[in-house]
Amino acid sequence: MTRVKVNPSNRDKEISRIIEISGENIYSCMQCSKCSASCPANSEMDILPHQVVRILQLGNYERIVNSQTIWNCASCFTCGARCPRDIDITKIMEAIRLTVIRNKGESRIDVDELPEKIDDKMPHQAIVSVFRKYRK
Amino acid sequence: MKYSYFPGCTLKTKAQELEKYALRSAEVLGFELEEQIEWQCCGAVYPLATDEIATKLSSVRTLASAKENGNKLVTLCSACHHVIKRVNEDMKTDKSTRDKVNNYLNISEDYKGEVEVLHYLEVLRDEIGFDELAKLVKNPLTGRKIGAYYGCLLLRPDKVMGFDDPENPSTIEEFIKALGATPVKYPYRTECCGGYLSLDNKDKAANMASSILLSASKHEANEIVTACPLCKYNLEINELKSKVTVTYFTELLAEALGVK
Ligand code: SF4
Ligand code: SF4
């Protein structure tokens, strides 16, 4: 087993930005995986919530922003509610999404395609939410 | 008793029943919901980023207007409730947000989170009381087996929402009991319905909603009630598969009070 050194002072700019936007202390995570076990969307995630936190600790920004996980998180707050270290992983997911969609041209939803995805009964709440979660 | 009332966009469009039956029932129960003037959309999802201010402004306008009227603020939609209650908490506890928002809004008196935000269910439970409610029931829903569906937004995060025990809530079950029906507890009542995933990832949302319906029907609930238009939508599009019907809690209330 190779020893990997986690050094908060060496983390790069993007990772610092994610931590700052989330307001959460990712270094207090003990990798118990309770968040991942609780996550109702985990079957659609290529990196599970506890792995997201670990990869952030290790500073692998590319791996994080290119994951499907952040777009399949439903912001249900279950992970944070159950974390024994009181880390709100929902906020970390949001911070990662934002570091992507705040860049020009990086919106996740194409407005022209929206009409096909909306049916008669879909509440406005869903549409407004998607604009907030996938676009800036 | 008079409350300021924030309806939100969805209640004026796709979720009109949620509002209609709430207002009718309020009349019978003896409280007034005064709709706010020129309210704005809450944004549907609480802005989780520590550096976002603009997305919180509409909630603060709503809260400041309730404060001006000297009222508690009542919400009906779980999502509006979640957003406004959490923004209120930020205004109360986070100095940086409070200062920035107040500087920007330039309202006559700084808003500091003074208003009490109540969900309609909390008005029933804490201001009227389920015992009192039970006395006003005209058509008891005797024999009906009804499951409560809480979902995410009323319960979590518990520290801010303070609605009920986030893992084992009982408010909606007590509400169902007060109306004369039999509440059915089932494991998935606090699980996520898929929320906004239903727009871009329909299969996943369908999967999540189906698990909830299946859990309810396994425990022999014939119907479930919710306070959230998006939960209702997600559950309803999968309802056929399970025979469990989905309604708003206010429809049930109006029915029991004889005003449906
Ligand atoms: S539940 Fe908390 S401590 Fe456990 S792995 Fe997840 S983030 Fe880390
Ligand atoms: S907030 Fe996202 S990551 Fe956390 S449990 Fe819900 S879906 Fe999973």
C-alpha cells in the first residue's frame, strides 16, 4: 500500500475554490462511506459521494469535474444529514457544479432542447430548479 | 389570526389544488392567509454556495415584507418553505450575508431574520393543534389507509428546518389521524423522489419515485399525501404501476372539513 500525503497547503487553486464555495471542511472526512450508502442516486454515480470527498482531499480536480456524479446528485440532503463528521456533502456537490457552469459556455442544459423535455404537468418548480442547478 | 402568505409560482399554475384547498380550509379553521403583494419566485432551490447573494434576494424581500406587516410568514410548497426558511437562517446567523444583502436592498430597516417562517402543516400542528383540528372534522376519513410522504425539503437539514425528527417524523401521520384516517408508516417516506432529476434524467427519477410507491403499497397504503408539487409530479407519473394514488395534504384536509 502506498502512502498518500494529504497536504491542505499544497492544494491547487480550483480545489481551494471548491472548498471556499462549499464552506465545508473536507479534511475532517474519515471515509466511513455513510454518505454513499445513504445516497438515493448512487446507482447513477461513477464516483460515490465519499470518493468525491477523498478525491478532493487528494487534489484531483480533473477527475471531479469530469464525473457524472455531480449532475446526478438530486440535492436531497440525505448525505449531509447522516454524516457523523457533520460535513454537508450536498454543498460540496453544488460547489463543484458551480466551478463548472460558472465558466462561459459550460452550461449543462440547452434551452432549445427544453420544450421537448417538459410535459403539460411538469411544475414550474422543476424548470426553475434546473436553471439554477445546470446553468448560470 | 392573520399570517402573511407566500404562495410561490407553482401554486398559481400546476399546483392550484394545493393552494385552493389550503385557503378554503383556513377559513373553516379560523385563520387568515394574506397573500403578499408583489411576491417573487423563491428560486425553487436554496442557493447552497457561500458566495451567492443575488439568488437569496427574493426570499429576503418576502421576509422583510412580512416583518413590515408584523406577521408570521406561512408557506405551502415544501420547496418555497425550504428556500425561505434557510435564507431566513442565513440572515439571522451569517453576518457577511446579512450585511451584503441589506446594503444591496437598501430597505428602510435592516432585515436580520426576525420573521418566524411556518409551513401550513406547522400552523395546523403548533398554532391550531391537531386535537382542535380533529374537533372540526365534519367528514372523518374513517377506514382510509394513508401514507405520509415527507420527501427531503421539509425535513433536511434538521438543524435549520426544525420541522420534525428527520429520520422518523410523525407530523403528517398525526395530521392524517386527526382527520379520522389510518396513517401508514412505510420506510421510504423520507426518501428523495428524484426532484429536478426528472427533467434531464427521467429514468433515474422514475426509479426513485417507484421505490417510494412500492414501499408504500407493500405496507398497504392506498394513497399518499405530499406538500410538494414536484414530489407529486414525480410520484404521479409512476403511480399507475402501483395503484397508490397521490394527493396534496390540503385536499385531504378540505375533504375532511367538508369544503372540497
Ligand atoms: S459520511 Fe461524512 S465522514 Fe463519512 S465518508 Fe461521507 S463525508 Fe466522510
Ligand atoms: S445530496 Fe446528492 S450526493 Fe447527497 S445523498 Fe442526495 S443525491 Fe446523494
